[in-house]
Amino acid sequence: MTPREAYDQLATHSKKTSVFGSIGSVLGWDQRTYMPGGGSKHRSEQLSLLAGMGHAMRTDPRIGEWLAVAEGSDLAKNPESVEAVNLREWRRGFDKATKIPQALVEALSKATSRGYDAWVQARKDNSFAAFRPHLEEIVGLVREKADALGWKTSRYDALADNYEPDATAASIRAVFEPLRKELAELVARLAATGRRPDPSVMDNDYPVAAQQNLCLEGAKDIGFDFECGRLDITTHPFCSSFGPGDTRLTTRYHPRHFSHGFFGTLHEAGHGLYGQGLPQEHFGTPMGNSVSLGIHESQSRMWENFVGRSRAFWIFFLPKAQKAFPGAMGGKKVDDVYFAINESQRDFIRVEADESTYNLHIMLRFEMELKLIKGQISVADAPGAWNETFKKLLGLDVPDDANGILQDVHWSGGGFGYFPTYCMGNLFAAQFFEQARADVGDLDAQFAKGEFRPLLGWLREKIHAQGMRYRSAKLCEKVTGKPLSHAPLMRHLKAKLEPLYGLG
Amino acid sequence: MTPREAYDQLATHSKKTSVFGSIGSVLGWDQRTYMPGGGSKHRSEQLSLLAGMGHAMRTDPRIGEWLAVAEGSDLAKNPESVEAVNLREWRRGFDKATKIPQALVEALSKATSRGYDAWVQARKDNSFAAFRPHLEEIVGLVREKADALGWKTSRYDALADNYEPDATAASIRAVFEPLRKELAELVARLAATGRRPDPSVMDNDYPVAAQQNLCLEGAKDIGFDFECGRLDITTHPFCSSFGPGDTRLTTRYHPRHFSHGFFGTLHEAGHGLYGQGLPQEHFGTPMGNSVSLGIHESQSRMWENFVGRSRAFWIFFLPKAQKAFPGAMGGKKVDDVYFAINESQRDFIRVEADESTYNLHIMLRFEMELKLIKGQISVADAPGAWNETFKKLLGLDVPDDANGILQDVHWSGGGFGYFPTYCMGNLFAAQFFEQARADVGDLDAQFAKGEFRPLLGWLREKIHAQGMRYRSAKLCEKVTGKPLSHAPLMRHLKAKLEPLYGLG
């Protein structure tokens, strides 16, 4: 078999595996949107069958044989070529899939399945004690998983790498550390002003049908293609790209609150624009894939926060919102809305946090999971450590574990290493957005006229069309000329928030 | 390996194959309800991958080995036992799946894929000539398929058996022949009266949102469980049972016509009630499956026509309909609606035909496809033969092929042998319903009070809970004590229609 033949076999297998994987995405989407309650047992049987068959495809020993033939050849010579990129990522995927022993896969699956149920109940009962033995078991298994995957400096590195390839505890800390200091200080200064926006902007009558229409309009305005996608309702919003031509957004609506539905939609539409912008001719191979969770999140955060929460956007969009909600938005001015949607408010729940405080919630979680994985704190001591760190970062006393360590689903599923990608998404978004301002021209003037194509075109060319050509750190340098830094995000937050709070 | 071990292997494999097959059903449902247009290419790739993998599962040579061990054993001794039934149907499925050579499967798949596109265009252009070469190729391949499957008396038997196990040209003709004579005579007599119902009942303003609510109510009233199902909108209504707890109905609405949406919903709900009534503990094995297309159709037709179009139903349901459509139904009496929904009207299009003429449309198609498969007429002569037979059966001159031989999709997909099951569904429904009247008591008095549980309970026990224990002819004898006959359907139609038309 020639290297080219081996490569072609890999590509064919990769496409088949991707199409197969996308079948599970359809079932997952249906499960969270339209499936009747009675269907859940059968749906888990379908998904579990797909999971087993998909795992067999990803660990097919022929992949190793094909890789062995193709990797040493000329195909891998130019690291930026389509072939070299695909070979690099196929190797990574195959190694990851085969390194974890089957017994550990099954133990993790059982522990996290039980752990999820226990977490749901523990959160409801506000009782960490009931979740504690499950979390202890999961932490133990996740540490085993990290060891199976292999690591050099820190066991945590093996976990972070699952979500953000090449990310390490050290590389994350290098940007989080300076961000934390400056951000905690900014958030405290904003809170000290005692200023608050007019509460009637956010808390008002927002009929759900009108919200749906406005969300469709907003997503369309920023460029989401509804010929190749949809927007539906779910409890926990998500975006799922099934494949070329089919990207599904979901959001949720609160009849007395504007932000959840609208900015949730822009957020998911940001993910969706990335999905719609990936090079379709490479579908099913790494070159047709997104880079990482952090880069994916940079796209959702950019459209949600850097575009959707900008003053310029609301110069364009307020008349539409006023037409949709004559009661709630009728008499409001651009600056009323602009302040209301950018309020910096220290509170306990991550998913309800604003653009500034959100990052502090993440850094808390990063510190916590790093210590748990390193064994620097025990699971039993975790709630106390959580509350102490929360006080340091956000200045508030956590009232109970439901508002503290029990609020997130991630750890119950073994998802250690995931949290940092949320904050890295914000950091990437800020750095990309600064560069876009430099490259594309006066974005604010464009947004105020409803022109989002110049920014989208720039993202398409610089990021979407590149697929997985570069890992995230390299992509950042390629696009912005600099390594990832906390500075652009801090500049963005200060420039937006200080004037709103009469500071600066 | 013991016979029991072989049997258990077969059961496990059968369940896995069924769960896998139900994954394709979810994708098919999504494709016809919510999928954006841009997703169709990727969706065919997903479905084609599933089809290939599903075929591999159904033709797994181990099935033959397991069957060989289990079939001769005590497990197969009592033909009505769960084990014997499952072995019988596994054998049938395995033989069918393995008898057709792969080259023929592929040739048929290509020919019908091209044939479908050609048919869509030909119907649009009203040009049979453009479809003719495709139909000739398909008829040729379908004859080859029949030969591969094997037959004794008539090549057509091998095809009919795919949709209605054990049905043959002769067995179908034995009930169709007397039905045709009596029914054509009845339809002609009704038409000769010149009577027509008040057209404003059907043709009026029926706002779609109100139709949707009323359809949900109607389906719920007759017993469809929406905790384990849904009702959505599609172009061509269908019902899809994914598995235990998840049965999806679809319908379509016309804002100026009441029947399509409402009776379409009752029809699909009838299919759905069968799906919801199958024995869940046997899911994935034949004992948990429906008997045949004819028996499935007997359930949809019963709820649509024998229940939904009964006078008693409308004594109960008219107040609800009047509340939903105060304009269109406000002043109407039960008898106005009863006549309007039971009008016997000779026309050209099968899918728009009423309860009486519908069967004549089917018998025309049965005669046509029988002759095409036997080679008694050529494809070139088919349009002329169609029009001639149509005139004989329905007394009308077919104006063009779009209103004649080009109207149905079935033949373009190679579905010869399918049509008779529609009429057999009506025949089974009539014979079952007569028996239910004898067993359950005064069904009309129950319907008039909105009590449908006694009938549903009878169907559940006699038919649904039996799974595939009996083939359809045997089931009919078991339930009604007699072989299938045309007489109950004729009695039903005469009893309903003659009074409405002032005859009898």
C-alpha cells in the first residue's frame, strides 16, 4: 500500500465515521427539542448502540496501520498542507481513542451515569454530602484516565488537552493569572459605584412569540443562513452542526426577561456561523472541523457580546425590538438598553453571570479542579474551598452549595478540563475582535447600519475556512500576530464598562 | 451451541437490528418535518450509510447458523409460542434479505432513484413518455426480484408477499372480485341520485392553528397517548413508531378544507394506536411487531372511517368542532357534517377519494400491476389500459396521465404489490369492526358519549397485543371466526351511504 493509498483509506474511514457520528447528533437534537417524555428509555438504547459502534470505528486497528504507512511519507512534510494536518489530527484522535482501556471507559460511563443522577438530586436537595462519594469516585477515575492518556508536567494537562488541544495547566494559568487580578479589581470598582441600569428594560413583558420572531431576525441579520439551519426551543440552549447544510440552533425564552432568549440566540448563532463557515469540501476530515472548544466559544462570544451587546448594534436593532415589544421597549433609548444588557453584577450562578464577572466564575472552577486533580484538596474539603475562593474573587458569601459547588453539571460527567475553554473563548474573542477592528475598518459604523458581512467575511477567511489547520495558540498568532493575552479582553471590558459606571 | 443459546443470540441480534433500524426512522421523520432544505444532501449520506450497515446486520451469516440450530428443536414445536413465531419470522426475513443478489439490489436502488426523479418531472410535465423507459427498466428489475425471491403460481405473489405475508394474486382477487362488482354498482347508484351535501361544510375558513388544536384533541379523545407521541406537520402525512414510548404522527392542513387535516390525523392516530399497543416486552423481535401493511391499514381506516366518519362520533365531537370553528361549523347540524364527510364522489385522484370510491382506485391499480408483472400488457400500453379500466370502474374519462397513471409514486420506487394492502386494510377493518360490535356492545352509543376505550381495549387485546403471532389471514379467522370477505365492507358502506343518498 502506497502512502497515498493509506491516506485515502484514512480519509474514507474518517468521513464515514463523521457521517455516523452526525447521526447521533440528530438523535441528540431531537431528544432535547421534540422527543416526548415517554421516548427517553428507547432513545438511550439508540444512543448507546451508536456510541458503541462509533467507538469501534474510531479504534479500528486499520487506522493505526494506515497511519504507519502515511505518516513518514512526503504527505506529512509540509505541516500546513491538508494531508499533514489531517494525518496529525487522525493520529491524535486514534491515540486518544485507543489509550484508554475498555474497562476504564466502562467504569467512567457507569460512574458518570450514576453521578449525574446523584448530582441532579443533590442539587435539588442542596446536599453536597449525597454527591460527595460519586464525585470522589469520578475524580479517581478521571485521574486514571489522565494517566492512561499520558502527561509530562501536570496530570491536569492530559484533561485540558481533550477540550483544547495543547492547552496545559501552565498555559491556562499564564493568561488567567493577570486577568484575574485586573478583572476582580475592575468588578469591585464597578460594584462600588452603586450604579444600576433601569430595571424595567430587562424585567418586563416579553411575549414569547414576539421573542421568537425577533431572535430569528437577529440571527438572520448577523448572517446565519436559515436555508441551512433552524432555531428551536430547548431547556439548555445549544448549537449542533449535523454536517454541510444543516446547523441547528436552540434557545429558551422567559416571558419576563429579554436577555436569555435574545443573547442566547446570538451566542448559539455565533457557534452556528462557525459551523456554516467550515470548508464543506473537507467535511468528515479534520480540515473540515473546528479547532477547539475555546475557538468555538470565541465565535459565540464574539457575536453575543462584542457585537450583540455593543452600542452600535442597538443603534441598528432598537427600532426592530421596539416594533416587537412596543410595551417593554417602546419609550426606551439606545443608552437605556445598552446599560441594561451590560450590567456588571456579582452573583452566584455562572450561567446567569454577565460578560465581566463570568470569567471570575470560570477561574474559580479552574483553580478548584486543578487542585482536585492534583490531590491538593480532597472532595470533602471542596465546598469550603469553593466558598473561600468565591469570596476572594467576587466578594460575596456563598449561601449554600446549590448556589455554590453544586450548580454545574460538568464534574458529574467527568468533564474536568472543560471549564477553562469558556474563558479562553472570551480571551480569543477579544484578541480576534481587536484585530478585526484593525483589518476591517470601522466596525461600529458598520454595525450601526446593520452591516455584519464585513466582520463575518473576515472571520470566514481568517478562522472558519482554516478548519483545523492550526491549533488554537498557533491560530491566534497567525491571525493577530501575537500569543494569547489577557490584555485585549481587559481593554474591551474597561472601554465598555467604565463609562457606563461613570469611571475611568 | 444449544437451541436455546442460538435462540437467545437471534433475539439479541434482532433487538440490536431493530434499535438500529429505528435510528433511521428518527432521521426520516426529521427529514419530513423539520430538516432545513440545505440539509438534504447530508441527510441522504446519513441514510445511505445506515441502509448499508442495516443490510449487513440483516444478512449476517450467523443468523443462518443460529436458525439452523434452533429451528428443528422443541422451541419451534408449538407454532403459536413466542419462540416459534419469532423463529418463523426471523427465517422469513433472513431468506428475503439474502435471496436477492447484491447486484440486483444495487441496480434496483439506482433505477428507482433515477425513476423517482423522472416520475416527479413527468407528472409535472404531464408526459408519460418521459417516465416510460424508467418504468420499463423498473418493471424488468422487479420481475427479476420476484424470481430471486421465488414463487409458485404467479410471479406477482412474490411481490405481494413483501407487504402482506402469504398474500397472492389469487387470494387478493378472491376478495377483490366480488367487491368490485357490488361496489361499482353502488357508487354508480349513488351518483345517479344527483344528491350532494352542503358544500359550505367542507369548503370554508378553517384557521390552521385551530385545526391543530382540534386534531390534538381528537387524537387524544380516541386514546392516542401524547406522553409517548407527537403530532407534527408534513407534506405527505405518515406515522412512524420509533420504538416503545415514541410514536410520531404527522398531518397537513388546508386553511379552506376541514377533512385533510382532521381525518388525516385520525388515520395516522389509528396507525399510532397500533404502534402504542404492541407488546413492548417483545420490542425488537417479531412478537413485538405489527402483522402486515394490511392489518396496519385496518387500524388507521377503522379510526378514520368507521369511528371518525360515523354519525355517533359527530354527536360527541360537533360541539368541540363548533367551538374551534364558530364561523364554519357554527350553525351546522350533525347530519350536515355527517353527509359532508361521507360524500361519495367519483374523481380521478386516489389520495383524495372517499371511503367508497377509494377501493375502486385500488382495484384498478391491482389489475394494472398484475398485468405488467405478468407481461400481459407492455408499459407502453399501460396508460391506455389504465384509462379504459378507470372508465369501466368509475364511469369517467381520464383527462390526462397526470390525473391517471402518473399520479402515484409507488411504481417509480419499485413498490409493485403494495397497493392491494390499502383495500385489504378497509376489508379487514370492516370485518373486525363488525365483530367488535358483536363483542363490545353498542359502539354507537359509546361513541356518542365520547367513549372509545371499549373499542380500543378490544383492539388491544385481539390484535395489538398479538404482535406477529398470526399472519393476517389467520388473525382474521381467529378474531372474527371467518376468512376475509368483501361482505362486511359492503354492508358497512350500504348501511352508511344508501340512507344519506335516499336509497335502499
